[in-house]
Amino acid sequence: MPNSPTAIRSDQPRGPVTVPALAARKRRAGAEPIVMLTAYDEPSARIVDAGGVDVVLVGDSVANNVLGYPDTLHVTVDDMVRHTAAVARARPAALVVADMPWMSYHLSVEAAVSNAAALVRAGAGAVKLEGGIARLPVVEALVRAEIPVMGHLGLTPQSVLPMGGYRVQARDPDGARSLLDAAHALCDAGCFALVLEGIPDVVAARVTEELPIPTIGIGAGPHCDGQVLVFHDLLGLGAGPVPKFVRQYARLGEAAAAAVAAFAADVRSGDFPKDAETYHGSAELDQGIGTAASAMAPVRDAPV
């Protein structure tokens, strides 16, 4: 496991990350790589922001990592509004981007704008949606409504059913060309950044080189303008094996389980709570409780 950072960055004042500032973060122009991490509630948002990330993504991956669903298809707009609002209450300096869940932007442009507006009202500074050419009318409408949009191409989890599982995408020339065309189209439609997930490194490098907007990779190699991971994967809080592209920086799940086991053992042995962990009352208080209890005791009927 990699060494932990020597210091947290919360003591370094920084202004809020804005959409225009993020849109200018191209590595080839000398910009520092973008750091994005998911968060789903106020405590995780505080932790992520204190670590100095640029973007807090309220991902629909809350389904898998918090709500216990097998995929992201079960998350609703109401779910995303609730979790976005919780993240926003941490008042992060990082830009808050909220995922638009499955079926929130597929039925009509009008519904998509209304659902995106609900996420903005909850505290998002931008929304993210999955898909390529088919999503252009929605992206254009959101941009016209002055709602910043981050795109998402490659392995798009909301498409898990037609993809037949979570599979690396764009592995052949035709697929790579289609993805590159979609990336250009989303950029032209007004997306300020693109997430590239689960694609070969050479494809991600080509997209990153050709587009004037930043790319943020997850399982897309080192050539993107930034990287994103899931909070629970990075900290070892998830269940089961992690994907190949994940680097775990802690094993907090194991540490938490060990702490709970130690607490349970101390309770069962009588070691918890100790004297120092107890609020003490005086002897007079104890006597007073006894006197009050006697005064409140019901009067029994005398035997006949």
C-alpha cells in the first residue's frame, strides 16, 4: 500500500474551484493535473475537500457504495438531490459535480433540464451525464439553460445492460474512432470537461490531445488531464475485489471492523466504560432518587 501523504492540505487556503478555471486545466498548457474524487455525504465531502481535491463528484455510484444496490440503475433524482445537498453542506472549495441518474435525461429535453436544475438547487456547480451523440440535444439544452455539463464516455455504467457487463470499451479501431467523434461532438455542444472511463490508454491520449477541454480518466491511463477514483475504493471501504485501475491508499474497512470488534470485546468483558468514561453523581443524588422513588410508590390496599 502506498505511503500516506505527510500532511493534509486543509491548512492551505484556496479559493473556490470554478467551471471556467477547471475548463482551462489542460496539461499540455502547463496546468496541474485535475484531481477528482467521489463523495456522498457531508463527512466524506469534508474529508475529500480537506485533502485538496479540485472536484467532488456526487456520483450515482452512491448506489453501489452506500445504498447497497448491485448497479447504478436504481438511483433516482430524489436520491441524487439528497446526497448532493449533503455534500454541499460541507461547503467545499472544490467544484461539486452531480451525476444525472439513469432515466433523468433520457425521456425528454425538458425533463432533463428540470432534473439538472434540481441538482443545481441542491448545491451542484455542474452536472455530469453519460453517453455520446445521442445526448447532444440534452447537452445543448442544458448549456442554453446555463447549467455546466461534464460529459462521460467509454465504459458508462448506466449502459451496463446493453454493454453486457462492465467491459473495457473502444478496443478496436472502429470503436476508438466512434468514441473520438463523440468526444469532439460533446465538446462542440458545450461540455466543459469529459470523463473517460475504461478505455485503452492510447485512445484516451488521442482524445486528450485533440480536445481543447480537459479529460479526466478512470481506468483510462496516465495521459488524461486529470484522474478520478471512488472514495470507497481509494480508502478500502468497499466489499469485494477492486478494479485493476484502483490504487488503495488505506484499508479503513479493515481498521473499522477491528475497532468495532475491540469495542464489542470490551463491553462483554466489562472493561467499557471505565471510571474516566462515566459521569458521576453524588451520594446525595442517589439518596434523593431513593426518597423520590419512595414518595411515588403506589399505596397498596390494606388486606380485607
